[in-house]
Amino acid sequence: MHGRCGSFIRSSARGFCSQVPGVPGLGHTPKTRKGALDLYGRWAASYDDTVRCWDYRSPARVASLLKSFQSVGAARPLPVLDAGCGTGLSGEALAAAGFSSLVGVDVSKEMLRICEGKRLYSSVACWDLEGSQGPLPFPDKCFSAVVCVGVLSYIQCFDVVYREWCRVVAPGGHVIFTHRDTLWDADVHSCRSSARAFESPGLGLAGWRRIYCSEAEAYMPDTPEDRENVKMVRYLVFQAA
Ligand SMILES: C[S@@+](CC[C@H](N)C(=O)[O-])C[C@H]1O[C@@H](n2cnc3c(N)ncnc32)[C@H](O)[C@@H]1O
């Protein structure tokens, strides 16, 4: 990725984040759904080029993790749900790893418009993972896996998000997500304790168990903003009961 990105794009990316009036830099964006709607609504058209230049590694890492836990090539596999699919970079990585049956959801219609243009997903839905529009628009146990890449720092209602993931993933399926190491480790908004609670959820829900937690890894190390390029993420894998 480094080779394709000249200094022009790097400086354009920096300019976008810090100089365009009304567009908050990544580090200053409110970490809420409203903040995400604002940021990604304005950023959608240049998002792919920008984060590629920032050496955004998480889509490929998550796809590779999923491949290590699930075999590809089943005759009629259940699809993978890409939760917070954005423009579809995560879908591109999943498709390259052999997961070609994809469904996406994201709250930003601008990001989804770019995503739909790539024709990678069989369907996408403009939907809030935190449940403001109700449960996810999918039946129970209909996905082989759920992946969520680069999204959870905008989430506050983890119990709602996890409950829905547990509901829609098939028994034995996997849920793989990234989260900032500092937020996960400090259990901000109960992100970690809530995940733990779904290991014995009751109320008719089968729940999941955690089977993998990575070390903290670089997120976008080439981001020109100093507060961003030091950020690290963990990769978490849960398996549905
Ligand atoms: C950094 S982008 C990641 C997109 C894609 N997964 C990727 O790896 O390129 C974060 C995405 O999360 C979405 N998002 C944030 N909060 C959300 C919510 N509550 N429900 C659904 N999507 C949300 C944003 O709209 C944005 O597209």
C-alpha cells in the first residue's frame, strides 16, 4: 500500500482532516452515532484512498483471522455479515480471502452508496447497530460469521450490539471485531464486561465464548495526525454456542 501513495495524497488527507471547515479531524470527532454520521457523510468519497495511504491494516487482518477459523468453499455457505461495512473495504478483503457471500449494514448512507457501487455485497442495509431502528433486519442464525472492522469506538450500547450479533450468527459461527486496546482494556462503556456477560446470557439466547484476543496491534500507522497514528487495536474472536 505504501507504494501507491504519494505525498500529494498524504497532504490532501491531512488537509481534509484539519482544514476543511465543519469537518472534524478524526481525533476530534464525537465518538457517537451522530459523530459517525457527520464524519463519514463528509468523508465517504475520499475514505478509501485516504485510509489506504494511512496503511489501514484491519480489513485484511480480520479476513485472514476469519479464514483461519472457518474453511471457505462450502457449496452454499451462509453469508458473512459485515457490521459497519462503510465503503466496503472490509468486504473487499473478505472477498479476496474467499468469502464471497456478503451482507453489509452501516448507518451512513453516503458510505453505503460507495459500497453498493463495488457490487461486492448481495445486499446492504442502512441500519444503526445500536438498535435505534429496532433489531437488525435479519432472521435468527442466518450468518456464518459477523465481522465488525474499525467501528466500535463509535459504539456505547454494547449490550444491544452484542445481543443482535449473538442472535443472527449461526451456532458454531464466529464474531470477529476490532476495538481500540485502551477502550477494551479499560472496559469503556462496558465493552468487555458486556461481551463476557453473553458467555452465559440466559433469556433463550445461546450466547458465545471468547476464543481469541490479539496483542495490541498498529491500526493506521501512517496517519499524519500524531494522535491517530499511535492508536492500537485488539482483534477479538467469539464463537457462537
Ligand atoms: C472506520 S469506518 C470502517 C468501515 C469499514 N468497516 C472499513 O473497515 O473500512 C467506521 C464505520 O462505522 C460506521 N458506524 C459508526 N457507528 C455506527 C452505528 N451505530 N451503526 C452502524 N454503523 C456505524 C460508520 O458509518 C463508518 O462507515
